[in-house]
Amino acid sequence: MTVYIDPPTWPGHGRMWSHLISDVSYDELHAFAAELGAPRRAFERDHYDIPAHRYDDAVRAGAVQVSSREVVRLLYGAGLRRRKRPGDSR
């Protein structure tokens, strides 16, 4: 199982956030996130939003650190990228 996480550089709700992704399947991603204790509501289209204070936990659990650009490249390469559509609230 390989999942990836980018640096916590995305602001929102008074915090900084990372994106946790899989390049294999959403099932793999959901399983890793559950083991990490990330709530399912943190899943947004093709990734989990992980708060900065949980970044090191994700890395210790096995998430591979990559750039934000690499996250997008991996999602597209795996055919798992789901773009935000107009009118989506999340």
C-alpha cells in the first residue's frame, strides 16, 4: 500500500492542510485514512484533507512525502483525479 501526502500549505478554517492521496484506488486511500483516524468527512472528491498537526502522523504511518504538483500528477496518472465542478460546495 502506498499513499502520498503533500506539505501542509493549503489554508482553510484557520489551519494549514495537506492532501492525502492514493495512486492505486480510493479503497486503499479510505483504508489508510481509517487507520490514521481521519474522519470520512475529510474526504473531498479524490483526496483527504489532513491538518498540519497530523502530517507527521501520516508520514510515520507510511505516507510518502511528495510535492503538491506530484499529488496532481499521481492522481491523473492513476485516473483517479476528480475535478471540482461548478456549484460544488466542497
